[in-house]
Amino acid sequence: MTAFEISFGDVALSLILMALAIAVSRSQRLGLEKNLAIGTVRTFVQLTLIGFALRILFQASSPWVFFAVVAVMLTVASYECVRRQDIRLPHFFFIALGSLGLALAVSLGVVVALIIRPDPWFNLVVTIPLSGMVLGNGMNVISLSANRFLSELHLRRDEVEVALSLAAPPRQALHPAFKNAVTGAMIPSVNALMTVGLVQLPGVMTGQILAGISPVEAVKFQIVIMMMWVTTGVLSGVTATLLLMASLVNRRWQVRWERIPGS
């Protein structure tokens, strides 16, 4: 198959599409113009810099480089989880950090040890791109599930208090809010899992095909990535919401409503 190549000038032409999006936003008074413009600049700058940085990193052959890069990615992702919350939650940065770290270790560990089996195991060409893809989804699920969980607590406060007053364990009293939070946050991931290949061709698969790889081979990698992507979302969302739930309940099985502004 023929591999397609594009220049930076060709990449710049994609700004035509963003200009169209900004024009539509302005004509409909959506107020997205500033964020779209800033996001476009950041996309160009960040991806260009990371492209050159990865070219240098991929020449390294040390597990410490892998751990250092993943640590930075986890830190940034955890900070974004905190920044996306409408209210500030105690210890939420560490909740997100631990949840993302656990989910990444499980999903990446299975793929590296049992499926791709790179040599050496920390091969940066394999581990860094995979880590970035799944961490992005885990970050989104944690952000959505935390926001949804707090909203559910607001709506169900009386229900929760009645259940606790009847000696229901906190996990039981808060389970409806927990369930709705995680399942709601997983809707985009589940939809992607259901429609992949029918409605959308994922970016990794499309990129490999454009690079000249056989569609059948590209599909194999995409299936593995989808399994990692969804599993990381479930594990990180469940873990983070459970830890958040634990942080909002005291030893006397009372919800610490004072930790939730507006409750």
C-alpha cells in the first residue's frame, strides 16, 4: 500500500476547517470562538513540540525514561481532573493520580506482557503512545464521574440521609449515586465500543492505514487499543469514585456535607 505524507504547509491548510468551525460558532453566538482559537494554537504548539521530543526520547533505551515520562503524563492528567471540577474536593488530585496509575498499570501491563511483548518491555515506541491514549480516556471518565457523583448527591441528599438513619452502610446508601456517576461517565466509551468500525474509524487505525499498513493489521492493533481504552476508563472511574465516596464519609457513617459546597 502507498504511504501518504504531508508537509507542515499541508497541516496549516487544516486551519480552513477550524476557521469554518469558528465562523459557525460566531454566527450562532455560541461563544466558543476564544476557546477554539486558543485550543488550535495549543494543539499546533504542543503536538509539534511533543513530536520532536518523542523523536529524541525514542532513541533512549532506559526504563527510567519510561517511568519519568509516564510520571509527567499522570501528573498532568490528574491536574486536569482537578481543574475540570466545578468545586474543589479534598485530596482529589491524589485520588485521580492513584486511580489513573492503577488503571494504567493493569491495562498496559497485560498488553505489554501478554500481547505485544516488546523487547525490551519498556520499548518507548510502544509504551509511551499506548499510555497516552488510555490515560486520556481515564482522565475524561474520572472528571465526568466525579461531577456526576456530586450532582447525584445533591439530588439524593434526603434519600441518602434516610438510608443512613436506618443503619444502611454508606456504600449501600450512596450506591445509586455511585452507579449513575460511573455509568454516565462511561457512555461515550461504551458508544465508541458499540459503533467502532460502523460509524467511526478510530484515529490509530486510520493513521496506520494512511501510513501504508494493511487494514487487517491495523484492525488488530485497534481492537487491542479499544480493550485497553475501555478497561482503563472503567477501572479509573470506579476507583476514583469509590475513593471520593470514602473521603466524604466519616467514621460514624455520616456524609461530610460540609466538604461539598452548596449542599
